[in-house]
Amino acid sequence: MSKSKQAGIFIGGLAIGSAVGAILGLAIAPRTGKETRRVIKKSADALPELAEDLTASIQLQADRLSESTQQNWEDTLNRLRRAIAAGIEANRAAKRANMDISEQTLNSSMTDRL
């Protein structure tokens, strides 16, 4: 797993864990109902910003993954092109060698017959 993917997973987990921890902390805190509702409202007001930060983080990680995938794809295509070119050249060399052997055999047969 790449470092950028691990970082994205960590940041996402941190954000989700923070939100869950805040909600659970509020639910079991020894406060009056009015205080708890006020704190919950503040937390709820902060959620859009948290979601925006999480979205930006996920988008950044997706962009990095996309760039990495594109580079890997290009590297793979280049290796494939080189392998195909080497295979074509090897095939041509084998054909030339077979032709040389055929000519030698033909010349040898003709020389033997004369």
C-alpha cells in the first residue's frame, strides 16, 4: 500500500473517529440537557466544515492515486512496447538464421549432386 493511500486512510479514520468520539462524549457527559443540547448544536454546526475538510482530503488522495495509476500505466505500456519490439527483432533474426541454414543446405545438396 502506498504512503499517500495510507495517509488518506489515516486522515479519513481520524476525522470519522473524531466525530464519533465527540458524539459519544456528549452523550455520556454529566451535563444538563440544556448544556448538552448547546454543545451538540456547536458540534453539528462544525460538521459541514469537517465534511468539507474530509472531502478535500479524499479528493487530494484520489488525485494522487490517479496520477500514480497513470504513471504506472505509462511505464507498463513502455515496457510492453520494448518487449514487443524485442520479440519482433528476435523473430526477424530467427527467420534470417533459418534462411541462412536453408541456403547452406540447398548449396550443400547442389554441390553433392554435381
